[in-house]
Amino acid sequence: MEIFKTLVISTANFHPDFISSIENDNELIAVNTGAGYRIMVCDTDNGNLKEVFKIALDNGCQFIEIDCDGPVIDGLKTFNW
């Protein structure tokens, strides 16, 4: 059995332009969930994800899920949608 830990984060922690560009980013392994995206944590220079990936790795997560109903993470920028 394999179990993967996921950090769930609000879309509010990301600029809308970044969210709309996820599917075109060839460095990311991302799946559209309908309410956001599930992204495999990887080594990236993408400034939108670097800090979030560090938080995920520090907490043993292999994925992040950007979700419109997810919690806003304190200490990160927030954007009005």
C-alpha cells in the first residue's frame, strides 16, 4: 500500500495569472481537479511555487493541492479573486 501526503492550499495564495498558466508549464506534473490543481512537489525555480514546495517538503508532503476551498497559509502572499 502506498499513501501520499498532500499539502492543501487556497487559490488565494496564488496570483490568478499563475493559476491559469499551470497547464502550460512543462516543468510541472499537474492535474486539474475541477476545483484547482494537484501538483507533484519537485525542484523548481518557479517563484510562485518555491516557498510552497518548501513548506510541503518540510511537512513530508509529496504533492500540493491548490483548491478554491483550501485554507489560506499564513505568511504567504494572498490575492483577491
